Amino acid sequence: MARGSAKSQDFNIVIVGQSGRLQYEALLFAASLRANSPGFSGRLLVAVPQPGPLWNNDPSIRDPEVLDLFAHLGAEIVPFENVHFGHAYPYGNKIEALTALPAGEHFVFFDSDTLIMDDLAKVPFDFDRPGASQRVTGTWPTIELYGPGYTQIWKSLYDKFGLDFESALDLSQPDEYWRRYLYFNAGWFFGRCPVEFGQRFTDYAVAIRDDPPPELVCQSLDPWLDQVALPLVIHSLGGGRDAIPPGLLDGSVSCHYRMLPLLYARESDMVVATLEGVAAPNRVKKVIKQYEPVKRMIYQGRGEKVRALFDQANLPRREQAIRNTIKKHGFWMR
């Protein structure tokens, strides 16, 4: 067995679950993991935010049927408290959850709206060199006509945390082109210790939010704060781009679909088959059909109607055009 394959089982998986949509997405993730990576021997940890002053409502998972299905799927509930984020910035859950996980144990974080489609042992993680999803577009920063450019903006952040900026650049890309600068989608990331990673992620994100460099004065940090801090964290811990071979995560092994209408509109037949396959067992179906988008998209055929609106081999270039087409036909749900 290759060294990378042997190492790839030595980790825990963490996803965030909370009341509402995320608990059902997390169940689908757990079901797909058990179905398609049965040899995974680590722990599946579902991090659940607890009620507190930073939440308008109770975000915890209270439905006994949901909790029972998680247990049946071998998932462990890990409660955590929000100290810095919460209702105002729910993406902060993936930041604050990490410090509640087992210290010193390798981890891979996935967004809950992800499906596992093949054996995770095929992914050669090197946990001493952290990485994250590069299925990303140039969403941040937004360059203003008379404002600072990419180099000034990103360098101001590296300088803020005492990091070497030049070594993070991809010099094969043109100056002032967004791909030259380290930037990730936070849909998955991994590292050697969740507490180490989570504390640095928290420190950087809070510092950027509360005391941003002057170069960020025209930049929105909502919802981009996690994706602004993430490359700084990964670079500071010795990681970088291309941490795993392309085509595995966000490819043949996992799919970050984000919303069920988008899954049916643009993902492969394999992804659709995986979704419908893991949703088919009665024990899963009777729980997740409580969520209206799941019931209509998967079990009542609305997803196939969405799929029929598009040629998956020739999709619109912009996601907004896909969303608009789905909405025009009355099929959008989230």
C-alpha cells in the first residue's frame, strides 16, 4: 500500500450540524460516508453550536429521530460554544467548532452540504502540510477603480500577522490576477491538530473583523471572512495550494454541492445517483423527508425537473444564471 493511502485513514472528519437545513445535510453526508467509504476508521464528529447570547434561536439539534439516525450512522455529536460568532455570522461555526475537537488528532473538515462518493483512502493527505479546496473563483477582494489592488490588499494581511507574503504567491500567474494570490474555498480543509488550527483561525478571523488593515476599507467581509482568513492560517502552518492531487476532493471522491437545486442542475450523473442512493433506505428516508426541500427535490421528483432544464455538458458560465432559470420555473428551494 502506498504511504499516502496508509496515512489517509489516520484522521477524524468534522462537519457542522444544527437545527434546520444543516442537520439534514449532515445526515446525508454521514450516510454517503458510510456507503461509499466503508473502510474509514476514524471518528465522524458532528459539531453542534449550543444556545447562547450570540444566537437569536436555539441552534442545537433536538429532534430525537435526527439524533438517533446520527448514532445509527456512527456519528458523534460534539457540542461547542460560540464566543466570537453566531447568528450574525454562522460561517464562523466552522472556525469555532475546531477547538472543541480532540487535540493532536489529524482532522479533515467538510461543509455539511457535501457528499462522499468514493473511498477516502484514495486521498493522500499530508497532515503536516495543510490545504483546502481550490474549487474557487475570485470572489474576494473586489477591486475598486481608484483603490488598492490585489497585491496591496493581500500583503497588508500577511504583514498584519507577520507572515511572508512573497512565498505565498504563484509566480506562474500574472501580477494583479486573483489566482496569483493564495485563496481557497472553505468547503473542506485539513490539518494536523484541530485545536491548533482552530485557535489560529479564530485569532486571525477576529483580528481581521475587528481591526482590518486600512487597505480593506472598501472590502466586504460578510460572507467572505472565513475565506479571507483561511489562506493566512494554512500558510502560517506550512501548507499551501495543491496540497493533494487534483480530481479527488471536489472530484471523484467528494462533491460540495451547496444546495439541492444546484446539485440537480449542474453536477454529474454520479453525484445524483449517490444522493438518491444514500437517501433511499427507509430508515434514512423517514427522517430526512421532514425537510421540505429534501422531500420535494429527492422523493417527489422536483430535482429531475430541475435537471431537465439544463445541458450539464454546456452549463451557463455564471451560477446566477443557473439560479435565475430555476427560480423562473418555480423550482428554487433552500
